[in-house]
Amino acid sequence: MMALIKEFWREEDGLQTVELVLILVVLVGLVAALQSQITGWLNEAMTKASDLIDKIN
């Protein structure tokens, strides 16, 4: 029985999947927490790009 528990503890087959899921959860959490700031940055960048295009034309 102890050998079976040790073998299970050393097994790493699903570890990459768990790591990927945890990274995605952190990224989604950051985007959700900073959503208003990200939207503001994007709007500001689009306004600046639009102004530059208008100056070129």
C-alpha cells in the first residue's frame, strides 16, 4: 500500500495541465481587476493614432 502511495506522489502526468490552468486563472483575474485601466489605455492609444492619421492626411 505504501509503495502505491509513493508512486502516486511521484507521478507528474497531469502537472503541466494544472500549471497551465493556474496561469490562465491568474491572467484572467488580472484582466478582470484591471479592466477599466486597460480600456482607458486602449482608448487613449486609439485617439492618439487617429490624431496622427488626421495630421498625415
